[in-house]
Amino acid sequence: MTLKKISLALASVVALPPMFAHAAGPEVTGPQVVQALEGAFGVHPGERRNHTKGTCALGEFTGTAEAAKYSRSALFSGKAVPVVARFSLAGGNPKAPDVARSPRGMALQFKLPQDKVHQMAMLNTPMFGAASPQTFLDLTLAQRPDPATGKPDPEKLKAFKATHPDSLAQAQYLASHNPPDSYAHSSYFGIHTFKFIGEKDKVTPVRWRFVPQGGDKPLGDEALKTAGADFLEKALIDATAKQPVRWDMLVSVGQPGDPQDDPTQPWPANRPEFKAGTLTITSASAQKGAACETVNFDPMVMADGIAPTNDPVLRFRSQAYAVSFGKRLSGQ
Ligand code: HEM
């Protein structure tokens, strides 16, 4: 990435198009959130400001004819599409322990024909912990370590929870679901509602998730104590060296009244569902120097056939990712 491209990315953050300014609310900006992440987790030059610890992977995706009925995206042409992937732990700590009760991430960049790109960046929780960028900012500010203890102030965290009910469902989910024993043994959820655009511009509201063909395998309570801080990367490298690891992409179709702009509210479980494709991960490696390291997995990067809703969190993500991306690529 040239300095010119970085400055263009940053310029697009400073001069926000009205869509972003409106959706995010005037008070929260990308630079503000990234500064808060740096306050909570420190600055690790050249690294992502969130989801800092991670592992690169490569593979392919093949879509189904069923999905092609709802979306004209080249993702669902039935031909294999190359994928650059990254698996990660949420938070800005590059040494986060792999047993942490925090979300795991799976980010995918699909390389479509004619140099088109589609991206997804998902978590292993069915809901997000913020209905607005403000809640994300407030949590990140509350996580800033107290200089006296080196840890977040429990009173501030308590006050955050009491004043941000939209954060509770994800926190409860994380508290009641042990983290996976491998990145390969976890489901990942798109969380936001997206629009599948079909023939004649027919719009279908959808949510998707990727379910591992080998099943979800959380760490047991005992393993949680003994697994150590750094097993996830090795487990993925070893698993893919033996054989490809696969996920089914499952898509739920929204019904009238289902929330479309609130990522903290999952849809009822009984929504019509179809298999939209298979993701096959064939290799994995440490992130330094690998293909995923320099990718900005902005989830607003979408090719024709899939479009965003007005979810303010989805729309805000672009500007936060651009700030983090610009900083890390320029060595900050
Ligand atoms: C206000 C809400 C959010 C903010 C401010 C935020 C911020 C960020 C930032 C700054 C990065 C690092 C970007 C980079 O340097 O490339 C990041 C990465 C990531 N985020 Fe978010 N995020 C938000 C919501 C979400 C949601 C809702 C999801 C899942 C649905 C998500 C999943 C991820 C994943 C998987 C990564 C790692 C991507 C990679 O591997 O490069 N984030 N986030």
C-alpha cells in the first residue's frame, strides 16, 4: 500500500459521507474509537487495533443453486471462489490468552471474477454487544486499565453494564459458552442483517452463519484451565495440514417484523433456512508476511448481489477499520 492510498483511506474517514454521519450519530467517529482501543490495549505498532492476535488461512468457497435463487452474487455461481481468511481473538491484546471468554473472529475475502471482491468479518456469538457505535466506544473506554492496578476499574465496568442494556445479551452468551478448542471447531455468525439482491432487484433480508462440518467443540471446564495461552494457531495449522476443514454457510430468511438494524437481537430460531455454500480452508499460517496480514476486512466491501441494511454498527465499522488499517500499514 502506497502512502498515497493510505492518505486516501484516511481522507475518506475525515470527510464522512452523510450516510455514515447519519447512521453513526454525529458524536462518535472512527478516530475516537481507535484512540479508545489504543487506550484500553496499548499501541502495538504495525498491528490491528482490534482482533490483534490472529492466524492467516487460505481456501475456497463454492455456492449453491438455492442461494442463487435469492442473490445474483458471483459468490453463488457454483464455481469455486478463492478465499483469503483470518481467524482471530477479539480485543487489541496481541498476547490475549486463547482461553479468554472473548469472541473469536473469522474474516473472509472472496476473490470473485473480474477483480471483484466480497468480504465478511464474523464472530462466534449470534449477537453483538452494542446496538450503536456509542455503546462500543463506552465499553472500550471502561476497559482502559486503571494506572494504580493495571486492570480495568470494576466500578466503571459495572456502571457500563448498568447503563448499556444492549451489551448484556452477548456478555451473557460469552459467560455461558466456553470458547472453542480450535478455530476450526466453531460456528461464526454474520450477526448483521444483509440484503440478498436477486433477479429483477428482488430484495430478501437475510442473516448467515458458518457451521463447521466437524461440529462445534467448546473446551471443557477442565481443559479451560490447562489448555494454555497459545494453542489456537497450532491447532488450525495442524488440522489443515492433515485435511481441509469445511464449514456450511447457512442463511436464514427474515420475516416481517424481524429486527434488521439491531445486531444485538438474534432472529427467532425457526426462520426458513437454506445452505448457501461450503467454505473449505486448505492451509493456515502465522500472520506475519502471510496474505491476510495486509487485508482490511471491512464488511462493507461487498460485490453486486449482497447489500447492507441501515444497521448503524455495520455502517460504522468501515470508518473504524480504515483508521486502524491506515495506522498499521504506515507502521504506527
Ligand atoms: C462499533 C462496532 C465495531 C468496531 C468499532 C470495530 C472495530 C474493529 C477494528 C478497528 C478492527 C481492526 C481492523 C483492522 O485493522 O484491519 C476490527 C476487526 C475485526 N472485527 Fe470489528 N468492530 C466492530 C464491530 C464488529 C462486529 C459487529 C463484528 C462481527 C459481526 C466484528 C468482527 C471483527 C473481526 C472478525 C475482525 C478481525 C478482522 C481481521 O481479521 O482483520 N466487528 N474491528
